[in-house]
Amino acid sequence: MLVSCYIKISNLPIYKEKNSIFTVHLITKQMENFTKEFNEIDKIKMFELKVFDLRARQEDYILFNIGIFGETFRAERIALNKQEEQSKFVAFDYIEIDKDFSVTENLEHLYMECVNSIIDSNFYDLN
């Protein structure tokens, strides 16, 4: 039994009313279906981008390992700048999952975020 709910999932507000239990269940069910669809993809969940390493002065590849974390798609990768390199955390790019779009469309959006992070990088250029 849900007594009170002060969370906001996606862009849909959840109110402390009778229908809030249904709203939470509906949003959770949408996310479950989305996650299930993503997990059923039979391909490796990774982006590979060809880059030019400015430090080593040679071509290289950056791998982005893709997963769902909460209500976001996250692409973990190597550090692309000095600040990320010095961090104790894994570098990543992410997008909030838009359940109004398909898994493929959300992955395309994530891919563009990954490309943009390389464009903004101090260590690499797109090749």
C-alpha cells in the first residue's frame, strides 16, 4: 500500500491522490517494458567510435558500454579530458529515457551525446 508519494518520475507529476498509485504503477510498467525490450536486443550493447588520439598521435577506438541505470541510458567510456582522467569515477555520457520514443530512437539520441563528448574532448578528435 502506497501511503504518500513525493517523487517525480520523468516529466509526469505524481500527486498524493487516489490515482497516484495507478500513475506510479503505469510509469513503472512502462519502464519495465522498455527495459525488457532493451534486454531482448541480441546485439552487443556498445558503441565503437573511431577517433584520433591527440596525445599518442595515432588512430584509436573508443568503446561506450551501454546500460540502463534507473531511468537513464548510460554509456560508460574512458576519460576524454584531464578532469575525468583524475576522477575516481567511471566517465560516462547519459540521456534520460523518453518513453514516448522507441529504444532505437533513444539509443540514437545517446549515440549523438557520445559523439558530442568526443567533439568536446581535449584528448581525442573524431576520425
